[in-house]
Amino acid sequence: MINTSSFKSHLDLAHRYWQEVITFGDTVIDATCGNGYDTLTLSKLALKNDSGKVYAIDIQSCAIAKSKDLLINWLPKELLQKVFFVEGSHETFPNHIQENSVKLIAYNLGYLPGGDKALTTRTASTLNSLAAAQKLLMAGGIISITCYPGHPEGLAEESALLQYTEQLSSHLWNCCHHRWLNRLKSPSLLIIQKQK
Amino acid sequence: MINTSSFKSHLDLAHRYWQEVITFGDTVIDATCGNGYDTLTLSKLALKNDSGKVYAIDIQSCAIAKSKDLLINWLPKELLQKVFFVEGSHETFPNHIQENSVKLIAYNLGYLPGGDKALTTRTASTLNSLAAAQKLLMAGGIISITCYPGHPEGLAEESALLQYTEQLSSHLWNCCHHRWLNRLKSPSLLIIQKQK
């Protein structure tokens, strides 16, 4: 366990879940790699010698560049070869990733500047991505989504995700939402596990 | 970790927290021991040889009797001597338990039959108990509360607890509420940690 006795933030808890679920040799996806910190954490958990695969996706080329820089500096070269960077929307995942083969798919929904139109587009895109992610996930695997309800756009996006998740069959999916009560601007964590 | 890869229920997650926080030699309190299953789990985590203490509290004498029976059957005799049963309300804890000395205090709020008056009394009692529990808790220790929002009385009690918790200082307390989204009758889990 990382940070064994602090339950301060969404990140402590997300890392606990990742560490518990991922074993060396797994295929994992960082659907929103941003600055690459999550990709690095996931790579250390999934990659060993020649086994495991990490896909790092981002629609912004500068995010892909930043993530590459970070991983080049902090990940051994032989593991770096097992990290695949994909510049593009996470609405569709690379075709060759098989259904029921991925142990963990992480989203960090970050901050969205801009108005309603951008939000609607983005929320629809996130929901499409989530539906695609559900197919790729293997039994026992999890989707880990960090939401940002501290600003209106993030709150609306979180609401849409929770509404979607509430409709999932409880026979097929374990869905838990984690909310920090006395930190109003705090991100929340949504965990969706495909049942075994 | 117990049940290493299932995130199905509040119990899986509560046990993860308990197992991570409690070490042999700790003092822990089961504030609502009921049938004793939680007391047994807590005893196995906190008691070893002559170290550790478990307090099992319940207002109903039949609950105390059931819990004693369970522990007599499943706990080694030398550990049983370190479990102290207290028949009475959890509004006040035994006087000799020192402030800042308890690693974990667990509540299972269970089902409340009966009307509004009983509910009001009970919610007030739970909030008083929580305030007392906060004083007893040591830095890094947690209060673990299982709520039952699946029926109206439980939902009202959960709301009062969340409202109380939202007001706690974020400098002193880490407070996370865990809710299972696609199981409407599912209990929820509230974790309150005293910061170090």
C-alpha cells in the first residue's frame, strides 16, 4: 500500500485501488495522460522485464510530449518500450486492444475551461469512452475516474457519469463513488469494477 | 488485504480500512457490537498475546450475549480476556478510556424500526457518540460508520451524519463517504480520520 495510513485525498485512495488490482504483466490504459504522472505510476505497477503494456492517450500533443519526457526520465529504458503513446480522443481506443483484456483504465477528467457547448461535447465524449472502456475491461478489472466537482462544468460532468453508472447492472458491475466531505473543492473518485 | 480483488460491498472496503489501520496492540472500540461479527474481526486485528484491547458496546443485552457467544467460539481464550463487553448506550464511552488513545471506532447503524420520535432520539444519540469518539481517537486513527440509507429512517440518519461531517475542519479530519451507485438498498461507508 502506498501512504499506508493517510486517507487524505482521492489520490491516496486511487493509488490503493491501482496497487491492489494491477500485477506485473497486465495491460492498462491511461485514457487522459496529461502530464504523465499517472502513466508513470501505472507503468511501475504493470511493467516488468518484457511483460505488460501501458497505453497513454491524450488529445493534446503537448500532453503526449510532456508525458514522454517524464517517462524517459523516470522509467528504465526496457520498460519504456512497453509504453505506447496515442495522440487522439479517448472516444475510441486502439483497434488492436482486445475486448476483456485490460486490467485497469484510468481517467483524470481535469479542468475544463469554456462554456456549455464545450461541456456537452466533452461529457458525451467521456460517456462514449466509458462505454468503450467497459468492453475492453477484463473480469475483475477496474475503471478509475477522477472527477472535479469543485467547478460547475466538472460538477455537471460528474452528475452525468453518476447517472450513467447508477443504471449499470449490479450483477455485472461494482460501482463505488468516493467523496471527500469537508473539502468542497476536492476531486471525487469513481471506481467501476467488472465482476468476475 | 481481505478479498484482494472484489470491490462489491461496503464490508469489503470497511475491512480494507480496518486491516490497514489496526496493528497488534491497538485499542479499538466496536460501538454497536450487534451479533459480534465486527467485534471478532476487530479482535483478530488488534489482539496478540497480552497486548491490545477491544471494547464491545451495545445497548441491548441480547446483543452482548450473542457477541460473547460468538467470540467464545472463535477467539482463543487468552485473547478473549482482552475483549471488554459494555452493555449501555454508546453516547458515553467507559470513563477510563483515555483521550487520543484509540486506533479505530466502528459503528454499524443497522436498521431502525419505528417512527420519527425514535429516529430523532437515535440520530441525536449517534451524533453525541461521534463527538465523544472524536476525542478518544488517536492521531491517524479512524471512525468507520456503516449507514443504511436504503430505508427512510436510515437515509435521514445518514444525512445528519454527512451534514455534521461536512463541518469538520479539513486541517484536523479526513472525511470520505463511499456510496455504491447501482445498488440502491446498499449500505454506505463513512470514514473519518484524525489527521496526524
